[in-house]
Amino acid sequence: MAPRFFNTYSREVEEFEPRDPRARPIRMYTCGPTIYSRAHIGNFRAYIFEDLLQRHLELQGYKVHRVMNITDVEDKTIRGAREAGVPLQKFTEQFKEAFFEDASTLRIKRADEYPAATDQRYVDRMIEMISALISKGLAYQADDQSVYFRINKFPEYGKLAHFDLTQLQSTGRVKHDEYDKEHIGDFALWKAWDEADGDVKWDSPWGPGRPGWHIECSAMSTALLGDQIDIHCGGVDNIFPHHEAEIAQSEGVTGKKFVRYWLHCAHLLVDGQKMAKSLGNFYTVPDVLAKGYTGRELRYALLRVHYRVPLNFTWEGMNEARESLTRIDEWLARLREVAEGANAQRPTPNAQRPTTTFEDALDDDLNISAALGFLFESIRETNRAMDQNEMDAPSANAWLDWWKRINTVLDLESETDVIIPHEVAQLAEEREKVRREKNWKRSDELRDRISALGWQVRDTKDGSKLTRGAGTE
Ligand code: AMP
Ligand code: ZN
């Protein structure tokens, strides 16, 4: 069955039919970071949802070409550079680097392209698009010399957000001198230079200035993916005005349907409020790592809830993520032992086998909670089979193959080079020694001490092995 996704445009779950999946990859555009400061983990919830979407589509056999833009020029980057007293590029470069570092810590697959808004190639394209909009009567230059989109001339405006135009209020991304505009909802395509912009400016037919945020995405997406793209994503806060404006600009220029599927993820919350820079209630990836958690644990914590459900970030949630991953690690270690024949087990005709349920759940609007529920149910049942000596090597291998397949989506396997703390390693070594001397009582004591340090020791025919966690249930 084809995947089904909730399309913000129609507000319905729709069967996924890309434009031409045989002749070309799926074209996917994801709004990237505004690099005026380090991205917070709320931003990364959006990027992890997009990662899950791409990986699931790829597992289902689609080829995906994904573009993620980097917003390196808008009001906040300019203000930041001015306050820091450095050129814009020098200011944004550090946050761009940090973004890539954090994305890699969270195992987010790299996009195929990361266009930057300040690249002259895209600025040229933005100017070209704005000129086309003016010539079609869809944009105008106001007395303040800035160019605005004329929303009243685009009847579709408001369809994505299901918005009533009479309700329009100004938003933070629009300049405040709105008296120059014909309609309060008209948004800036080109912002005329003013002193606060310093040396951040480009020449244009309308005088020196810089692009508005929305036209940046329209220009970069159509330049790299063509006039019509299959999937466009972002967080729900992007729906209005950003994505609504993107539709108006792109369709205004091309006359073609811009995006087939709009997917938006709900916010990451802190104490019931959106995690946001402006509210000061945010954590960055390094903040979470500094508390002793790994990128893998954070990935799990941000991934585990359905993307359309708001997710409250808590440290308790991080601990739950750690426990869940330990269960997966221990399960894999046990399966590997059985698969290698280390703990020979007898086959049972009723042994449970892997199924496609996990992937079916993801086909259902990326229902990761159901998919993970099925994974842990499988873990429970196969552990029980192994406890009862009822898992033969071929069955264990089948489960490992299944894990390998679903892990191309999850990317949650522990790094192979797990660092075992010195104290734990020493206790394990001593335990090996007393076991050779057949001192079972001392051996059990040492096992308990190792367990108290958060590690589990298992005896195999190749000697004892250590894994993270206090033991399987
Ligand atoms: P920005 O850097 O503000 O343009 O945001 C980058 C991406 O992060 C956008 O797709 C936003 O919708 C998304 N985003 C921002 N805050 C949150 C949050 N608290 N939870 C989930 N996504 C968010
Ligand atoms: Zn965008």
C-alpha cells in the first residue's frame, strides 16, 4: 500500500502520489535554520521529523532529492552581525557550522543541497521572480522603496493556512512601517536598504536592498527543484505567513501548482509552551550533551512521538529514551549470541517472525508511536522466547535482518565502540578470574556491583560480555 500523509493544504490524509516517481526522484524541500544563533532542539524536532519522512520513503523504494535552505540574511542575522560588529558572513558562519555539527550528532541524514540565501545565483533568481510578479500586477514598489506582494490580487492567498484575509495581522517578519503598504497583509519581497543594514545590500531594479525571507525559499526551491515540487515541510509556525507567501510567490510567477504535499510538524514544548529563542525556554544540543546524554538518546526522545502531536521536552523523557535504547541494545546483543550459535536454542514451530507491521505504521502518516510500540512488543516476545530457549539461529538472524532494515529509518543502533568505564572493566576482569577459580559466590557479588554501576554482564562461550543497562526484564 502506498504511504499516506496528512496534507496541511487539504487538511486530509492523502495517498502519496509523487508527480513522476519512475522518471525522477521525489523533490522535497525543507525550510532550514535561520543562522543568527545556535539552533535549539525544537528546531531539531522539525529536522528529525523530515529525516524520518525521507528515510521511510527511501525504505519504500522511492528516490528522494532533498534541499534544505540556509537562511543567512534576514532581520535577525543582520541585527546579530551589527551587534557583534562583524561582517554578516563571519557572524553566520559559526552558526552554520554548529548546525551541521548538531545535525550529525543527531544522525540526521544530509540533504542533497544546502543553498544559502546570500549566494548571488539565488539573489539573481529572487530579483527575476520579483520582476515577474511586478509585471503581472502581483507586486508593487511602495513609497518606502520596498517591494510588496499584493495579496488581494492572488485569490488563493490564505488557502494553506485556511485563513480569513480580514483577520490578517502584521507579523514579526514584516517591517513595521506598514503605512506604505496597500494592505496590512502585503508582505515584503524586497526590502529597501536603510542605515541599520550597514553594508548588507544588493543592487536591484528598485534600488539597493535585500530580499524578504519568503522570496528566498521560493527562489531556492524552484531554482533547485523546478516549478513543481512533491513535498514541502517545516514546523507548524511556518504555515503562516511563510509557506502561504511561498505559494503566492511561486505560483504567481509560474502559474503552476507549487507543492503537492505540505507536511508540518507540531512543536516541541517546554512546560506546555513552544520552545523558542524569543521565550528563552530552549535547550541546544550541547546543553543536552552536557547533562550526560548522547546524541542517539536525544534523537530517540525527539523521534518517538507522532509528528503532528506536540511533544513536551523533559529530562524524565530523556531518561525514558535511555531506558528504551538500553532495551534495544540488550535485545540485539542476545539475538547476536543466538545467531552466532553461542547459546544454542531449540527451534519452535510457533516462534514469532518479523512482519511488515512496523513499516505499515509508518505508511500511515508516519505513525512512529505505533511503529515503536510494535518494536517493543516484538522485543518482549522474542526475549521471552529466548528465555525459554526457543529461538534458533535462523530465527535470530531473521530478527537481526529485520532490525537492520527498520534501523535504516530509525538510525538508533549504538556506536560499536562503546566506552566501558575503567571501574566496570576492572570488576569484569576480576569476575573472569574468580570464575576460572570456580568461586561462584564472589562472581555473583561482582555481577551485582557491575549491575549497580549500570552495566550488565553476560557469560557466553567466548567469555563474558558487557552491555549498558541493569538487565533485561
Ligand atoms: P527558524 O530557524 O526559526 O526558521 O526555524 C527552523 C525550523 O524549526 C522551522 O521549520 C520551524 O518551524 C521549526 N521550529 C521552530 N521552533 C520549533 C519548535 N519549538 N518545535 C518544532 N519545530 C520548531
Ligand atoms: Zn522556508
